[in-house]
Amino acid sequence: MMQIISIIRSIIEPDHPGQGITDLLRSGFDSAMLEFAAVCMPGELENVGKPYLKRTRYSAAAEEPKQLAGLMKALTEQGRTAGLTFPIAEAPYAAVDTRRNDLADRLTELALECIKICGAQGCGCLIVRSPKAAVSPTAEEEESGLLWDVYRDFYLTLAQTARENHVTILLENQCREIGGHLVRGFCADEQEAAARVDELNRSASERYGPWSGREEQEADGPGPRMTGQPDNYFGFCMNVGTCNLCGQNMYDFATALGDRIKAVVLRSCDGSSDASLLPFTCVKKGQPQTDWLNLIRGLRKIRFDGCLIMDYADTAAACPPILKPQLLDLAKAQGSYFAWQIGMERMLERYSSRVLFGAGNMCRNYMKDYGAAYPPLFTCDNNKALWDTDFCGLTVRSPEALKSLPPDCAIFICNIYYREIEAQLKDMGLPNPIVYFNDEYMPTFYVDRLDSVTRKYDGQI
């Protein structure tokens, strides 16, 4: 079952987490990502070893990684007491435009501390970005594979500690900066990313033995774990905003990585400037600047069932504090929407029998993609002129025919007037499950539409 997880940046202040935790829980979020960058920011890492610069209390972890646990203590303790869980975390990382090439050891120390904290908190996954500050790559170094040698050694250094703490390390697709422009960075190519994850798992298994984290944590692991806990040393986190910045086809990206993807970061941006905006809010001339169609199609194809991380930090930062609770409500609703769309086929599988409500475009698209695998008994419609006719191989019946259904037969509403039709069905006193179907992100669909002029709305459009 997918978990819908909120970021904490711009939502929860680590020093005073109470209000942010309360707001998240009230909005329906019961899980958040433990973002260690909240107390060890990229800017602080950039200033490590420069004593002439002004220090802040968040400089402590960058200078001394063992300070991480103390800086996060108020958040983790108050969160646990209130019922907010942290199933996934993200380690500190260097800025994308860093000019330092001497931070590899510091990033390793920080990642190891994060793993130990995750183990103590029952946090099953940790996103660890590549040590981009380890080298200043040249084209020759990238082509020769020397850069990957550095990255591989970095990740394998974490593997034993991760196993001991029952934590799976997630690689993430990244950008890098060249001449002020963001271009594809580490694991931005889907085929290469899949090969990297597989190579790391093989190497770690050879070095430390096959992963057995799931069985160990079920026996003696500290606290609750992430739903669908990964079953290997390494997995992958797909960052949608990064895919958008790199101009990638997200269907191809998701299907190439398949079940290696354990988490997906959902965020909008304009495709050229890096940002973390609420999904569907970055638009131009009425069109979204993120290819949600191919993303959802891809995740549906691989039957994704991991963490959906809602990253809307920039939107939240710009939101007036008094309106932030309403923003969280919308973020949670969007997370539920993505989970519903991605899990559409699993929803169809859940019921042994089904009927449709609606004899129009959405019904046509249902029958085109799912009619053979999940055949309905019939469809019904409010338009009397359609009763007892055939539509896409289905008999169209009156809504009264629904009263003869067995109670375990699901009624799938295939019409955009969901709430109106649902109210009608409930007024009829039907005991059957009522389920919303949607055709916005189908594998294929009819391009032509039924004539909405001659078939005005009465249940069939």
C-alpha cells in the first residue's frame, strides 16, 4: 500500500516542531520525511572549515556530524509522541553549484550518522545523493568511468552500517550545473541508474552477504517500518522535478527502473529553474509544465507501491502562515489523488464483479483498456433513450437494475459528475461498494469524443 509522505521543509521548524506536527496530522498526513538537510543545510556544508564566516547553530552538524541526532531530537521525539511517523529520510547533500571538491569524507560521516538515527527511529529507507563534491568531473573522467568508481566506493562504505540498522539506501536522479545551466547528473539516465543499483546490490551482497533486513527487522527491528519495505541494500528514489529539468520521458524512466523504485518525489517546476512547487501549480497557458500523464502511466505500469513524497517546500515557504493549514489539506488531497491514479488497475482487481455507471466517453475508454481483463456485467445510465441498447459490447440498463446486484458487486462511476452520481446511488440505498473510475491517465484512449451537443449531460458524457 502506497504511503503519502510530506516533506518538513517550510512546514516544521526543528527547534519548535509542535505547530507543524499538529498541522500535518490535522491535514491527514501521518508520515513525514526526516530531512536532515533541515539542520545541516547545503550552505553550511559549503562553509565547512572556514572559521572566518559567521557560525549558526546549524553549522554544528556540518562541522561535527555527531551533532545531527541532538539537532533532530525535538522533532523526532515530539513527532513520535503525537503519532507522526518517519518511514523515509534524506541525508544532507552539497549544493548543486558547489565549487568544493573536498567534502566526500564529510558527506560519508553525515550519511553514516543518518543511518544510525534512522535505525533508532524505525526509518526503513534513507535517500543519499551522490558525493558530488568528491571530484570536479571532466568529460574524460565521466566517459572513463572514474567518476562512478568514486561514487561506488562511497555507497559501498555505507552498506554494512545500513544492514546493521535495517536501512535501505536509495540513490536518486540528480542534476549538475555547467556554466549556470542544469544538465543531467548522476543517475539521470534511467538505464545507467538501473545498472548502478544492480551493481551496488551485487557488490554489497558479495562483501557482506545477501540482504536479510526484512526478516531481521520483523524479528527485532526498532519500531514500525515503511510499508513495502525494500528487500535489498540499495533501491532508487525517482525525483519527478529532476526528470522534468532534464527533459526526460517519465514513462521510460519509470519502466526502465521498475521495482527498484521505492520512493517517488512529486514536485512541479517549469523545466528550466529548479523549484519544489505543489503539483499542478506550475502552468503555462493552462497547461502543466510537468508531464504527469507519462509519470502516472509509468508508475501504473510497474505497479508502484512505495512512498509518494509530496515536495512543495517552495510553495509552502511563499504561503502566508495563516493559510498554511489549507495548503497542507490540498497537498494531502493531491497525494491521495496520485495514489488513486497509480493504483487504478489494482483497484479493478480488488472486486470479483463490477458494473459501470455511464455510457459515454469514459465507458468507452474503460472497455478499450480494461474491458477484456475486468469485464463489467453491464453499464447503466440516466438517459432513458439509451436503456436496452448496446454500447461498446455492454447492455445499457436503467439505474433501477442496480438494485438486483449482489452486495459484493462494485459499481464503478464512469462519469465526471462523480459526487452527483454517488449521491444518487446512496439515495437508492444500495449496499454495494461505490468506486470512482477515471480515464485521464489510461495506457491508451480514444482521441475522438462523443458529440456533447447531441448527447447533453444526463449521465452519458
